[in-house]
Amino acid sequence: MRWMPLLNRRRALFLLGAGGLGLVGARFGLPWLMRPGPVRPLGGETLAFVERCFEGLDRRQIWDTHVHVIGLGGGGTGCWINPAAQSHLHPIRRLQYDVYRSALGMQSDETADADYVERLFAMHRLANPDGMLVLMGFDMVVDPDGRENRALSPFYTPNDYVLRLARERDDAVACVSIHPYRADAVERLDAAVEAGARAVKWLPNSQGIDPGSAACEPFYRRLAETELPLISHGGREYAATAAHAQEYGNPLLLRRALDAGVKVVVAHCAGFGRSQDLDLPAGQRRDRPSFELFLRLMNDARYDGMLFGDISAVTALNRSGRALRQLIRARELHPRLVNGSDYPMPALGFLFSPAKLQYEGYLDDEERRVCSRVQDANPLLFDFVVKRSLKVTADGRVHRFAPGVFQTSWLFRRTADSRSEATA
């Protein structure tokens, strides 16, 4: 019939128009919906619940081991976000950028960096002012020839900025990020240690770092001498652009660092995604859950006392499955687990659902209700409270993360620090 093509064209135009309006609505509506309310203190039964979560812990030993610092460069911070993420030519990335920026309380380009830090520390003061935040820098992608590759770099947070923030505050320490392919990587590490750095952070998938490359050896040798831990992402990465190097999140690649004597922390315990089993012959290799490969390393007696895992983001929607359940039950691993928030991720409330955790049996109804209230008031505190509340019932007993998982200051002690304290 002749009217069918016309109807199809009208239907197509209608659908295109509706889709366009939907994109426009998402573009402007979602960032508005994600705007956070003010950080506020808690009271009543909610405060009483939070206080119970701190029972049995030395608040001074609670260091959040995984806190990102980001910004746009306002105020001379030197921070940078890839312009492609802010471009209207990349509508999906632009939407993600707008949602993140709104959720983090960044008001304008000029004040975004200060807004971020002010909100972060406001949450920390109301959560646990006696503890510490480990503030992370983030280096550029560096090509194997030693040149920075800004086009592939998702964002940049200078080490000088996090070191300055740590100097200015008595409740923060600095974790620098140094790409090992830089010609002056060892010199940068020495300067950072002299300036007070307490750890090094890598996100290999997003920074283009192959942890198993021989090019990392000089950096590993010096890092082992400094006794600073290397906190390196494990598994698949989804928050920062990493399409060009997801294979670098393979936990098995960190053997080279461990064999060089580096203390290594696998971020997120590699609880998301799959990686190639490099222990199989080249022609027989297949993908395995990255978490399974992390456990293989943890069960290697050679790395006892050298290899650790952080439980940052393990309660996120895409991570709260088998890996989380197994981590809670594996009490033999708890002395080698450390807690971190992976802030700003907890501020993105749509990634963390107390209701889903209740459905999966980790929380009861009261815990879910109270955790939801904490989430609305203080996302940083929420991350701590929800992890302290998690439980798995199995083998006739209730399993939880051991208290020591949250008392993490020991991770950042060096022999030199102990000597200084002894002679003070």
C-alpha cells in the first residue's frame, strides 16, 4: 500500500524526535537531578547506628586508602580533564562529565577545584576527623618512548597539588602518581618521597602502563627501596577511559613488581572483569575472572607480607556479587585487606544501592534504611558504614569484614618512619 512508506517515515521521524528530546532531557535533567544537598550532620537513631559502626576501632588508625583528587585547573591547581569529555561532539562523554561534575558539587569552572576539596573535607570532618585521607594524584598517559600522550589521557592531577594539600592539612597524606615510562620517573619518585609522599597510585588500564614490562624495572627497584606501597588498579576499568589498554589491569602482571620487592596493593581486589590467564602456555590462554587471578597471587606464599588488596568500590552495583561474598567469608585474607572509599565514586549514588545489597542478603531491613539515610547526608561516611554493616551468613555463622580491614595506617609506615619516631 502507498500509505505504508509514508507511515513508516512518520513513525521514524516521531521516534527520532522522541529520541532527540530524550537525549536533550537527559543532557539537562540528569545533572540537575544529581545535584547534591549540603553535607549535614546526623542525629537520632542514624547517629547511634553510625557510632556502633566505629565501636572496637581506633579512629586514629582509620585511613581512607583510596581518595581521588580531581579538578579543572581553577585556582592554579594544574588539574586537567580531557577536552573530549567536555565536548558536545561527544554527547555520551559530555553527559557523563556533566553528571559527575554536578554530583561532586562543582559549581563553576573557576571554583570547581576548590568546591571539590571543600566538600570532600566537610564530609571527612563529619565522618571521622581523627582519621586520614590518602589523596591521590593521577599522571598522564606516557607512550613507551617517554612522551606524554594527552589525547589518550582521561584526566590529570599533579603530584605537586596533592602534596600541597597534604602539607596544608593534618588529616591527609599524599599518594603520588608517576608513570614508569617517564625518563625521569626515578627522579620524580625521589622528589615526591622527599616532599612527604606515602604511596604511589597507578591505573594501568587508563594510563597505558604495562606493569609486567621490563621498562618498569628501574622504577620498581627504587620504589622497593623507598618502601612506599604501589596501589595499582586490578581488573576492568569503567569510570575512566581505558579502551586502549584494558589488558593492563591483569593482576598477574604485578608479579614483576612483587618480585622486585615492591609492596603492592591491588585496588578493588580486581573484583570486576576478566583477564587473560598468563600462567597458561601462549597458545592455550583464555580469559578468567580477574578476581580469580588476584586470589592466585594472594595464595602464593612468596608474596605473603608483600601483596594486599583494597576493598574500595566493592559494594558498587557491578561488583557486589561473588567476589564480595568470597572476600567477606575469607577471614584468612582479612589481615591483608585495607579499606578505601574510591571517592568520588560514592558520591555517584546511582552506582551504589543499599536496596540491592539487602536483596543479596548483605544488609537487613534496618541496616538498609539507615545506610540510605547516611548515603543522602554524607556519601564518604556511607562507604564506611555500609562496609561495616555487610554480612554473609554461611556455614552456620555470620561473616563480616574484620575490624582490622578498616584500621589501615600500618600500610603507609616505613622503616625510616619508625626510626624517626624512636629518636624523637
